[in-house]
Amino acid sequence: MTTLDFSTQTTLVTGASSGIGRALARELASRGSDLVLVARRLDRLEALADDLRAAHHVDVQTVSADLSVRRPGPMIQEELARRGVRITSLINNAGFGSDGALENEDPEVLADMIGVDVAAVVDLTHTFLPDLRAADNGMLINVTSDAGYQPIPGMAAYAASKAFVITFTEALWWELRKTGVRTLAFAPGLTDTEFFDRIGAEQYSGSTQTPERVAAAAIRAISRTSPGPVAQSRRSSAVARWVVGLLSRRLRLRLIARVTGAEQLMQIRREYAPDVA
């Protein structure tokens, strides 16, 4: 596969108003990529865009969009076409979830979460894939989570939504393997973002990373000679995933429930949306 030249890219990043999305925008701009930043909070996007234009002399477009609505992709594409912008790379980063027993979840929150974490990822990928194929030298990164590699009681729907992103992206990696589109499902570990500002981090073990470290790891992973289909920001996460994968599904579930503190998570019902708003 040819070297990825970021200076020729126009990269759409969702959930760019904070956290990992914002760090990805900064990392890409520092490498010369033009950007399309998408999130709900337009004021934050505009402030970030001004900083990136001044610091790196790249073109930065901002689009305010609610990714929980049905089929957000065509609206974003039409707005970019009106401005004469065509993307060459896509990073589906936006996502949110909640803690708690499923029976206690707000069904409207669950529907919005599946809309953003699953349906929007599929729709945006489907909408912009022809543009990525036409460019023939770009990237598709779907940001998932370590939570997607196993079921997590107390985060049942969230973990399952991220599992969907992993298998969806793996299949796309095979479909696109003979094109110039680099395809990767990237799973950050614990990261210091608004995710934990809202729910607290005391129930989660392990040290957190900065969004900047995660963003740099994602770009390193996609820049490899033969990237994908999956990567994790920490090698220890990949090793743990391999070890857990040796267990039966029943034993795996028992272990994950203990390690993640499922009993405590079942008592929590708090929403978080770090990179959507």
C-alpha cells in the first residue's frame, strides 16, 4: 500500500468539539490535512477551526449536525457539496453511552445511542465511501472501544454497539483491501475526556491516557504499511484481549463482570456524551 500523504487529504472528523475528536483534528492539521469538523456545538468547532487555520494554514470547514437523527450523512454531504468540498478520508469518532441495568435505561437514550454509535457510523460510511474510493488514497477510521471486545453487564447496549463497529469495520477492511482506502477500527483505552467528567472514573481500574496520546496512536496505526483491520491504543489491551479470548464465553463473561465491577455499574444510570454535543 502506498504511503499516506496527509497533505493531500480532506478529512471529515465527527465528534470534533472535544476529547479524542478534537485531538484527532489537531494531529491531522499538524500533518497538513484539510478538515471538515462535525459536531453539535458549533461554537466549539469554530474556535477550534480558527486555531487550526492560524497554526497550520489548512482549510477547515465546520458543520453542526445531530448524528442521532435518521440518516445524517446525506445532509452533511449536501452541505459540503454546496461549499464545493469533497472529502478523501473519514473518521467516525462521535459516540456516547450509559451505565446501568438495561431494564432501568431510558428507551429514548438507548435509541439515540444506537443512532449515534451504530446507525450514523453505517450511514456516514455508506454516504462518503464513493468519495473515498474515488480519491483512492485516504483512510476510514471507525473509533470503537475496548468495551467492544467483550460483553459488559451494566453497559450492555454500549458494549454491544462498539462490538458492532468492530465487526462492521473488519468486514469493510476486507471489502476495501484492494483499493487505496486504508480501513481501521481503532479502540482507545481509558482516556481523560468528558466521558469521565460526567460519570466519574472511580469504578474503572487502570490509568487514563490523554486524548492527544490516543490521537497520535490512531494516526500511527493507520499510517503503517499494511494497517488494520483493528488496533488498540495500548499494547496491554491487545494482550488482555488475546488472553480473555482463550476462555469459554461463560468464563469470559464471569471474569469481565468481576473486572469491570458489573454489580456497581448496574446501580448507575447516568448518561454521557463526550464527543457528540
